[in-house]
Amino acid sequence: MKKVILFTSLLLIGIVLSACGDGGKEKVTIGISGTDTAVWDYVAEKAAEEDIEIEIVSFNDYVQPNTALADGEIDLNSFQTVAYFDEFIEERNLDLVPIATTNLAPMGIYSDSLTDVNDIPDGGTIALPNDVSNQGRALMLLEDAGLITLVEDYNGLDSIENAIVDNPNDYQFEEVAPAQIPRALGDVDLGVINNGIAKDANLHPINDSIYREDDTATDYVNIIAANNEDAENETYNRIAELYQEEDTAEFIEEEYDGALIPTVLELNDIGW
């Protein structure tokens, strides 16, 4: 009988110790696109000190992270610009919301022959991404650089012909698959390339671009998204705070050498 009591006591102690060993950690799964987890690994280390276990789930496209979030397969995602997010959830009728901003991956203007956008000759050729969202973003960057003027309240979706109201130097535009624009730089005067494709082509978004977005391009800041019902979840919002802390910004700046811009905005600043 004593042996039974002793065994039962040890079993109970083991269960208690096991629970203590887990530390009562809350597990949160975060979906991303691609395999670069450097920033989230850094944030996860900070979260672990507060008994929050972050698990990163990598997807290979820009669709699955949102559908997985909507289906409850993951808790949060962090991979997309607010412009892409807004269009996606409207098109798919998903009840998702942003809970925080993270960073801006600046789109840039590149050239093999020029060092200043203003040096482009009259009638010069500019390569633009041929997909709608990137092309609209590229046109707004060209307007910001002073090369063209777009229609008032441009929505980023109009065709080139309908979007541009003033092209005083008669620039020509070639629509090119985004991943092919770096290879096309030898055949055009300027090419507008998004951050990820530039890095894949060994172009540094800061050192090699001759003009680029800054943190005022609020439509293209990246966000952390959650299901609407979880918008006030304390753990999720604490993770967002950990991402937005100054030491995380310093890590991003050092890790990416300026290729990512830490960007902390209020949700109403991005239309939410």
C-alpha cells in the first residue's frame, strides 16, 4: 500500500513539475511568405522571456498566409503590404484586420547607365512591372521622383494610359514581368524593381537604387494581421509591441543594412 501511495505521489509531482517546466507558455503561430525569419527569430527570443512561444510557419506564396489565417490554421501573419491586404480581403470577403505595422521594403528605381533619375533623356524607356499592384506602386514612385503626373486620387489600379495625365518628356513604358526587370536594365534607361526581386538579383535596395521609397509610402508599409475577433488579444498585441520596440528596429537596420525600414504607424495612418 505504501508503494502505491509513493508511486501516486511521485506521479503527481511529475505532472506538476512537467507543467512548471512548460512554464505555462502561450503558443502563437505566425505565417510568413518565404524563408527569411531573421526578424521574427529575434522577436521570438524576446517573447520567450515573457512566456510566449512563437512558431513561424513559412508559405511559398502570397495567398496561403491569408487563407490559413482566415481558416484558423495560424494565429497571425506578417508578410504583406497594407495595399495588398486591403485588396485581398475585399476580393475574398475575409474578416481580417491589421493590428500593427512592421517595416517598409522600399521599391526602387535602378539603371545600368544613369546615376540620377533626372538624367533620363527625353523619350527614354522605363521598365515597369506588368502586374497591377506592383505597376501602380511603380507609377506612384515615378510621380514622386518628378518624372510623371498621375490622375488625382490615383487608386493604383488604372492602366498606364488612364493613370498618367502628364508625361512632358514623352517617356516610353515597357511592361515586364517583375522578376525579369533586373535583366532588362541593359535595354532600358530605368527599371522599377520591388525590394525582394532586387535582392534576389544581387541589387542592394539602398546602395544600388538611384531613387527609392521612404517611410512616407504608407500604402506599402508591411503589417501584422489577425482575425477581426482577435484584434484585441493581449498576447497578439504584445507580440506587435515587441516587434515595434527600438531594439528590434536597431536589429533590422543592422541585419538588412537599410534594405528594410522599420516603420511604426498608427492604424488610422494606414486607413484603419
